[in-house]
Amino acid sequence: MKPVFLMLAFCLAVMGLAGCSGGASTDAGTPAAGGQGSPGPAKAKEPVTLTFVLPNTVDSAPFTKIFEAYQKQTGNKVELQALPGADYDNMMKTRFSTGDFPDLFLMQPGTKQNVKLRAEETLHEWSGDTAVWDRIIPSMKQFQTTTAGKIYGVPFGATGMMGVYYNKDVFQKAGVQPPKNYADLLEIAKKIKAAGVTPFYESVKDGWPPQVFYLTGWVTNVDPAIGDEGVQKLEANKLNLADIPQVRDLFVKQKELRDLGLMQNNVMAGTYDELQNLMGEGKVAMAFMLDGIIPQLEKKFGKPFVAEHIGFFPFPSASDEGIAAITPPNQLMIPEKAKHAKDAIDLLKYMISADMVNLYYQNAPGIPIFKDAKSELYPVQKQVQALIDAGKAKVNIQNRLTPTFSDFQKTLQTFFINGNVDAALKEFDAGYKKDGKSKRLTGFE
């Protein structure tokens, strides 16, 4: 998505293992609607076709399963429309400006999205719907609530995570373990290269993946330096990104990895799909990536491979193992002027019913945000859950700022060509301010 953090969403598309809850079952083992005594939506007198829009960087499989069950129960169909992740924000803004509203759509988490979509004018408001919030853990409701007490999106999915994913077999053959600090990471990468395997892979051609390096690096390196006060200053445009030494250092570090020959040779041609293939085949050791890679690896190499051969660690700091970057789940939103807005509201409530939530986690296991949900986690997800429990995790910076890192993927593609740290830093800062100004935020006039 553009930007990726919004993809942070990318972050939410993990495949899964968990079993369904003990509700009644239709055919093929699909739970009936509602669960726990809930009747679910009634059969439609005149079936309609609803549209559901999501980024193509999000795995659609768990949604397809839910929509199949929904159609069996109600007769209504759901047409799934996957838009390019890198341009998703702009495409949704265009659709809203032209009145081409989907019935239901998936959007990045947090209230920052309300600005770009003119939420007060266009979106259904959920704050008073107890049937919805009784299903969701309180912290998620708090994250979605505006300062005016309004809620325009219902969280759906799991707590996402980003960091360094690695092939355990490659590490074992090279005789290395996950790093204890950043210098250790460089030494590990050099040993892996000496063993004949590419240490890191960057999917520069696809645009969004190289940004993950900075999002994971931020929570480990930048947050400890500027604190929450610094983030508040960035929000109000009272601090320049270009004036933060630790931000500049991230550009230096990414350039260093390439200059040391620790990335693949054809970095400008690198794609997300090729990364999956090469990591699964043991030809690439590591990647700074979103947890969306988990379901992709599972599709190509199977659940046992992901469970037994894929590891995770945070972006390490100069002195320790680092802090894991996490993301709240994406949110479901409904335009008030959608053709089938009333049916979409019923569909959303069906999606968050106990059985459908468990069906979702069965196909996309993750750290749940629904009460009493069942989700069998992969070892990499258990690692992040342990980091969260230990206070070694922090929400992705782009979920904490209203302005986005606008055009950052283009900045990085140019950066990989010319290697000019200061030019990239300046452009990064300018893109952030441009986005704040375009949203007419206080301090960015």
C-alpha cells in the first residue's frame, strides 16, 4: 500500500491453523452464522450483491471463507475487489470523491484515515453499537475512537508484526544465531554470505517493501531517542524528520547493507514474490518484512515449513536485541451512501460473530483482538506475543502519526539508485510535510 505502513496492513494478512468454535456446522465444516446462540442474519427476500474492497497486499482467503458462509445463510453474495496495495489510498480517495462507494472496505488502522475519507460526512459511525464493541477488546475500541468520541471503523483481524524474518536452516548451516545487537547482525550477515547464501533481500521493484526497514528500525532506534514527546512534535510539525540523527542513521544503515554486498545483486529488480521463493528455497537468509509474508510462504511451502523453518527477531539496536514493531488490525468501514449500506452493516456484524472470527483465525492465525477468540499461533507469532508481554514491542510510528510518509517508496527507489543519504532524508521530510499540508492539519499550513 502507499505508504506501506498503511499496509501495515499489510501486516494483518497471516494464514492460519486455529479450529472453529463449537457452533453448529453447515457443510464442509463451515460454522453456521452467529455462534454461541446468536441467530445471525436472516435469509434475504431479494438477494443482493455487495462489494467488498481491500488491498491486494492483504490475503483474501479468510474473507472468501466468511463470505461463502454468509451467502449460504442469507443468499446475498459478496464481490471481492482487490486494488493495488501501493496505490490503495489514492484509489479509495478517488472513489470517494466521485461517489463510487463500495458497500464495505478494508482500511489501515487508526483514526488518521478519517481525515482523508472525510469520515464525518461519508462513513457510518459505530461508537454506540454495543453489539459490536462487546466482541472486541477495549484497547482496540480506544485506538479507533476520535477525540470527539466517534468511531468510523471496526477493527478486524489480528495484531500485526514486522521485523526480520529468516530461514532457520540457513542460520544453522552458517553456524549463527539471531543477533544480540546491530553489529552482531552485520557479522551474522557476513558469515551467511561466506557460506554462499544471500544475507538480505530487498524488493525494490515493488516499491513498498524497502520501507519496512525504516518502520522496524524506528521503534528500536528513533523512539528511544525522541520519546513520545518527539512524536507529538512531529504530529504538530514542530520537529523536522531531517533533524533527527537517528532517522538519518537508518538511511546510512540501509545503504551500508548494500555497499557491503549483503543484499542480492539485482536489488532494483527485486520483487516480493521472488523474495518468498528464494527464502523458502534457502537461497536468501533474511528480510525486513511484514507478517503478510507468513501466509505467502505457507501457500508455497506449507504450514510445517513456516512452523519449523521460519524465525523472527526485531530490528536490533546498538546495545540489545531491539524492540518489535507491531500494528493494530485493519478496520472495516461502511460508506453511508453505499448502495447496500444496511446489508453491509449486517454483514459486518456477521463477520465479527464468534464462529466467523474463529473461521478467520483458522485461515489467518494471529494475536486476536476479539474476546474469547481461538487462534493457534505460529512460533514466530508466539515470539512477538512474548515480546509484547515483556514490554519489548511498540506500535508502528505510522499508526501514531496523522500525516503519512508520503511518496516514501519513490524516495527509496531513487535512493537505491544514487545512494545519496542527505537527498533522500530531505525528500522524506518534504513528503511528510506535504501530506500534513494536504490534509490541512494544524501546524502544516
